[in-house]
Amino acid sequence: MEPTTNESTYHINLGHQEVDRLIEELEKLYDETPAEWLAVEPVAKMMYLELGYEDKAEFEDALNGTFEQFLGALPNVELEMNEKGFAQFKFKPEPPQEEWKPKKFSVRITDTTQLWNVCLKSPHARVEIPELEFEFGVDRRRRIDTIYNYVASAVFNLATHVEVANLSEDHKEKTIECLSSLNALLDVAEPWTWVVHDPSGLSEFTNMKDVVVEDLE
């Protein structure tokens, strides 16, 4: 059985919350199904009905492509063609803790196209942007999203915090400065670095071309 191909130009174009919602429903469906491999087309129909899309066309418009392309952009999903020529997929199993291999993943961002690379951050990993001394801490949950959405959601969360929290003027000023600096990263006016520190080594990227991987053992 041959693996399916995914157009290199495809990138996930959904916002952070919608990506989270879709992946959560997809993983829930997979966990509730005894089969190892699931057919892409029937699952696509179940997903767009479950998520409230009117039809397949509206769903694919939101995905910026086909459901198969979306699956192909997820680092923890394997795609292949079955004997009948239909696409099927499965989630890669997570290895036990005794098989963990600590790793550091670094991506030097020099172009906006790199922001569409999908990063799977394991529940055990933290992400650092050293140029800003900014960190996404260990939150004990797996997250799969584009680098763009990671940064954009951090900007949104900080902006919300400034609006609703009772901050001192000094704290408020520093927070606004931080969110402004984060927002500027999305324009990639200057190179910056996305660094994933993962004691489990389970984090992944859809496109490993620009990723420098260091073993920490």
C-alpha cells in the first residue's frame, strides 16, 4: 500500500480554536473506533456534520483544501492508499515513557511561509522564543497547530489579560510591549527562533526541512 501525497503548498488556515475543536473530535472518533485504519471520506462526512458545517464544500472551504490534505498536515497522522485505492489514515501510537528520547527542536524563522508549518507540542514540552525571552510552558496537554496560530493565540490571550485583569500601570505597559513584540514576529521583519524543549522527544513538525533536532541524552 502506497502512502498518499500531500501538496507542499497546502497549509492549515483555520484559527486556533477551530483547529483544536476539529482535532479533538477527530481523536475522540478514532479512540472510539476499534479499527486501526479509518477511511478518509466517511470520516470527513462525520466531521463536517459533527462540527456544524452545511456540507462538504463548506467544510473544505474552511480547511483551505480537502480533508485528506488536512490529515496530511498533521505530524501524528499516517496516510496511505488501501488495496481498493481509497485513502485511509491512523494516528501514530505514543511510545511508553521508558522509550522517551529527550530532544530539542529549533526552527529559524526567516520567511512567513514557515509560520504555516504545523508543530505538535507534546504534553511534556515547553516552547521558547529566545529573542523575546518568551515561553509557552509545560501545560500537560498535547497541542497541534501552526506556528502562526501558537503566536497569534498568545497575542490574543495577552490582550484579553490586559483588558480584564487589574494590572499595575508598569505591569500593563510591559504586557502590552510583550504582545506587540509577539505580534511583530508574524511579519518576520527579522529572523527569530522557535525552540521546542521536549524531555519525551515526542514533539514533531509536519515539515522537518528547517528543523534542527538535537538529542539531549
